[in-house]
Amino acid sequence: MDERLMQYIRRQFRSAGRQVEQAKHAYETAKYETASPPATLPQDEENKYRVVCRRYAEKRATGIDSEGRPECFESEHPDCESCRRDITEGIIETW
């Protein structure tokens, strides 16, 4: 193959690799920056979010902070951590 063609192909592969890495970084950054509660979560009259507590399996109306943690959140408790993760992803069970 012609050397110029090989250089062109290498440049294109490097460029594609950089674009993939930039897209991965942008996805991860956006994923964790949007930790506030999604607008799709139902709220009551007092603007508290209606979620089903993972830890105690009960319906709760609770506030959620900007990091996606409900008021009843306990750090490092596995049920609370999964609840926070589900809130930020918008897949928490609601009522």
C-alpha cells in the first residue's frame, strides 16, 4: 500500500479513537452531574417526592437533595445507596 494512504488511515483511526473516548467521558460526566431528582417523580401537595423506601418497604413522602439523596438516607447502607442510585436514574418505585 502507498505510504500516504497508510498515514491517512492511521490518522482516521486515531481521530475515531479520540472521539470515542470523548463521548465516553461526556456520558460519564453527564450521568453523575444530573444527580438531582428527575422531574418525572411524582410529588404531593407539599412538593415532597412520593417514593417507596427500599430499606423498610414502605411508602414515603420525602424531600430529595441535589445529590439525589432522600431525607431518610443513611450513608453506606446498601438499600439506601441503591435507592439513591435509582432516584438519580429515575427508576425508583413510586406511589
